[in-house]
Amino acid sequence: MAKTTPMAAWARLRARVPGLPVLILVLGLVASAAGALVIERLAEARERQRFESLVDQANGTIADRLATYVAVLQASAGLFAASKQVNYEEFRSFADRVQLTELYPGIQGIGFSARIPAGGGERLQAEMRAAGRPDFTLTPPPRAGEDERHAILFLEPEDERNQLALGFDMYAEPVRREAMARARDSGQAAMSGKVRLVQETDDNPQAGFLIYEPVYAGGRVPPTVEARRQDLIGFVYAPFRAGDLLQAVFDTISHRPYRYAVYHGPVRPENLLFRSDPGAGWVDFGPLAIREVEVAGGSWTVVYRAGPDYVASAARQLVWAFLFGGVLATVLVAAATWRQGMARMSAEREVSARKAIEARQKLLLDELNHRVKNTLATVQSIAAQSLREAGDVESVRANFENRLIALSQAHNLLTRDGWRGANLAELALTELRPYCGPADDRIEMQGPAVWLAPNTAVALGMALHELTTNAVKYGALSVPEGRIVLDWVLAELNADAERLTLTWREMDGPPVTPPTRRGFGTRLIVGGLAHQLDGDVKLDFAADGVRCTISFDVPRQVDSDMLSVGAAA
């Protein structure tokens, strides 16, 4: 059986499946996916731009609020520059006029920390107590080697929290000291790092920070660092609780669909000032942005993350709409093209089938015409030979009928299978069956399955008929103990043909006497058959039985739907 190669399978697939619909489907799906990807990228960029705009607005609000606090401190420093000595009542009046709690939410207060000359701590403490503050105490106690001390003298509003800070030496704490020294040397406001405020008494204290504005003797900023260090009087400062401040800042923003975390300096846990959702995990709901706020020499890092109430742009929904629409349109167009292509291919197959049927009909008609002519010629030849050799009318009739029956039986086999050919074993059985019973063991046949062409089958059928009738009249089948052995073999010649050798042997029959003249049967077998089959025929009238060997070429036998032996009607 022929093997199916990949190229042959692909050719059959292309013959059954139109290529254009598949191409449209592939290109349409690719185009839809590419378009959806482009829309997704554009929507993502637009979404990022929208989120960045919200973040920039929030970041600007933080910077503006801190800058406002710096301006308030600068105004407070102006109070000290305009007065030789500011007392408690003057400072309170100034703070009331500023309206800290009403106009500047988030600030804890505004105060003044004075620089204490060396050895002047006891004297300052006594002066403050004499001025109506009997509980005023410098904290922490002085340490050995300290060259400079400071003390908070005023802090408004003077509520319960802020009273705890009076007398505190902020210069003794490293983070505060760094900011105070920076403000002193630069002559400008300076923001401290993360600290815990003295007035922070809650169980869950908030992170805090301070902003310092230096105050110099004479009311002006000295031109050199050395002069600034010598002329420093103290600091106007403001303490802040980071959580209160940032919540007050973000409360002024109407639309804030994000969460935020503020760090002093790099993003590290120890630098965290405030986080808007301390009890929730930072699940990725959308865009992320990081900004820096630079105020008063300090740097904050603010991390913004889209929150659960963040609504993505409607452009994102266009991605799925476009993708769905593109896929649907592609499938519809491909399906329509598929139906059109299948209809065209069906029409082409129908036209091809009609042409093939017409060609086969013409071939069959030509074959029928040829067969009729050959059959008439065969019948004419049979009639002429039967008349020539017969001695009386009855024998002429019997011989003629038997030969016509043999011819018709061969024709029946060929007609049954559309004149495509005949099975050799069935052909031989058809000729021998009239003279033997169904279970008769006087006939032995063996050989491989051989499929004969129509012309070959007719010629070989006539020859077998002549051999059979001769055996019935004069040979092995004329006595009960006689037997016929018919066998055949195939020998390979080349890739396209094989050599068939068929041997007819009569055994256990009466002694054979060679004929004195050649009758029709002998001429049909030796001459006509050899010529028609283009082969070799040997007919031997041996004394112990007739032997006939027929050898000719046949096409290479392949697996085909041969009719089984005995299936002829």
C-alpha cells in the first residue's frame, strides 16, 4: 500500500481547506491583538499622566504648606528683630494675632528657644521663675564639656502639651542639634529629622519634626559663619506632629484616590513619618509614584500608591471592547470567506466530477463498442471452427453452445466488476464448476491471488474452457478416478511487472494418444492465446496425461478489492 508523505497530506489539506479564510483569520487576530496592545499602551500612558497630575498636586500642596510655616517663622523672627527684648506677653500677643490654630492647621505651636551663655543656666532659671513661672526648670541637666545650651522660653498656644516642653534644651539632642546648627550657620530656616516631641504623651506617639529660624543680635543676619555663631540669640521654631500635619494638608485636597507614606530622607522603615493606611497592606491597585519635597534644607520622600477607590480611566475598557470587536469581525469575515471558498471548491469538485463521469462514460462506450466487436469476432470464429470440425449437426450445436457458455461466463465475471478485470482462481473455478460437484476433490487449485485484465481474462477463460472440455471428453475427467491439478506462481520481473506461470496437469486418466490433426482447441491455446497474451504456451500430450504450461507478463499485483472466489453470479 502506498505511503502518505507529508507533502501529499499537505496537498490534500489544501484541497479541502480554503487558504484565504485561514489567512484572514490569522491576520485579523494578529491585527486585533496588536491594536488592543497599542490602545492598552496609550491608555496606560494616559492613566500614568492622570495619576502623575494628582500626585504633583498633592506634592505641591505639601511643599506650599511647609513653605507657609517657614514664612510664619520668619515673621516671628522679625518680631525679635524689631524689639530689643521680647517678653512673654508680647510673644503671646503676636501668636494670637497670627491665629495659628485657625489659619495654620497641623502646626503644634510656635515658640522661642534662647541661647544660654556659658554658666548662665542658673541665672536664667531664676529670672524665669521670678517672672511668674515658678516651675520653670532647665532639662536635661547640663553635661560635662558642653559649650552651649539652649532653653525653650515661650511656646504658644501654651496648652497642657506645650507646657511640658518649657525649659527643654533641644540642643542636647543630636537630631535637633544638627538642624539648629544648620540654621545658625546658614542664617535660614532648617528642618530637623524625625524626632519624638517632648510634648508627645500619647500611648501611640506620632513621629515629629521641627523647623528652626535663627534670631541674631541686632536683627540682621551676620555676613559670616563665625559672626553668626557669635551673634546668635536663639531660635524661633515650630514643632509638628507629622500625622496631624499631613492629614490636615491632604484634607484640603478634594480628590485623592491614593494612599501615601512620607519618609524623612530615603525610603526606610526607621525614616517613616506618617502613613495614611498603617493597618492595611499596600496591595497593588494601580500606578505608583515617588516624589521628593525640599523645604528648609530638609528632604522628604513621599510614596503614592493608587488605592481601592482609584477608578481607572475608561480608556482601559476600550481595550477589551476593541479586542472583542476585532475578534468578532475577524471571525465573521473569515466565516463568510470560508463559506464562499467552500462553495467555490464544491462547485469546482462538482465540475471535475462531472467531467470525470463524462470521460468515464465515453471510455465505457468506446470499450463497449470495442468489446462488442471483439465478441462478435470471437463468436464468428467459434462458429466457423465448430462447423469446420463437426461431423453432424448435433455435435456442432453442442460444441457451439459450450463455447458460447464459456465465453459468457468470462464476460459475466468481467461485467460484474465493471470490466476492470477478474480473479484468476474464480475464472478457473467458473470454467471447471459445470463438470464437477461443489465438494468434488478431483480438482486441485493453488496459487497466489492474481488479478487479470479484461482481455487477458477472456482469452485465458477460453483456453481453460477448451482444456476442460477436452479433459471431459478424452482426458482425466472422462473417468471417475481422474484428477486435474491447476497451479500458478508469480516471479518478479521489475518494479512494474511480474511473470505469471500457470500449469495444467491431468492425472490418473486414460492413456493419451497425440491427435493426428490440430483442432480448434489446440489452435486456440497454442497459437491464439500465445499471440494475445504475448507469452509462451506449451501443450504436451504425454501418455500419462495432458500438460499445458502458460507463461506471460502481468502488472505488479497490489492490494485491491478483488472479488472472492465463488462470488460470481
